[in-house]
Amino acid sequence: MIELVQGDITEQDLDVVVNAANSSLLGGGGVDGAIHRRGGPEILAECRSLRADRYPDGLPAGEAVATTAGRLPARWVVHTVGPVFSAKEDRTAILASCYRNSLRVAAELGAESVAFPAISAGVYRWPMESAARIALGTVLDHDPFRTVRFVLFGAQAYDVFTAVWAEIRSEAGL
């Protein structure tokens, strides 16, 4: 079941929250900063360990990796690095892989519920309507979960995702 809500991803009491991380995995702004601040030092400690062992050059765009959720109500955080939007280069496949790989990692954890932000649609400047189509279409094609919730920050993001979701459902006869 796909749900759309306007709200704060750090408040989601689901198995997994997905972090729109930067490649350093060490926190930043937006969703990434909020998850690290609210989740506490346990998340940062696991991210530092991942950087030291598996990702010395940072997590590549489109990949995903899990850590504890620390003090968040969720059980785990799945970190993924979205691509920066480019009008000159089609990076759609990378953005779709963020969702696919996050779902794969969540499934490997045994999760039944996942919360996503609008990956790359903030400071990475991906146009919201395109981001919504990629996110919703990818999740619809790869959704083995009881609940996948898109937690959208602000009315504009929520309204765009809601309109795109209505179009996708109509086109698919859902």
C-alpha cells in the first residue's frame, strides 16, 4: 500500500525511514541533517564505520546502505544518495535506483514498512513532478511491503505527489 502524507520523516514510526543522504554519510542539511540530529550519535557512529570499512570514498549515488535508527521511532535508516539534477545529462536511472536499492536493503532487513522523502527534489533541484513520477513509478513496480509512505515536506511537494499518484493510478487502472 502506498501512502502520501505531508509531514516530518523523523517522526515516522515504521520499520525503515530512508535518508536522502549526501555521499559522505556524515550528515548535512535537509532530510539528512534532520535524521542525524533527531536520530542521535548512534547513526553517525555507524556511518563513520561504513566510511572506514566499505565506502572510504563515500556512498555512490543510487546505492543504499542501512544503519540503526538511533533515537528515531523507526527501527532502521536506509541511506541513499540521490543525483543532482542536470538539464544536460539524464540521471533518471540513478534516481530510480535510489528507490529500488532502498527497497532491496529494507527487504533484506526484514522490514514491512518504509518511509521515503522526495529524494533529490530539494537542494539537488530535481523538478518535483519528475521526481514524483520516478519515485511513485519505481516503488509501484518494486513494492513487496505492507506500507510504503512518502513523507513530503510542505504543501507544494504533497500536492504534486498527490496529483501524480492520481494520474498513475488512473493510467494503471488502480
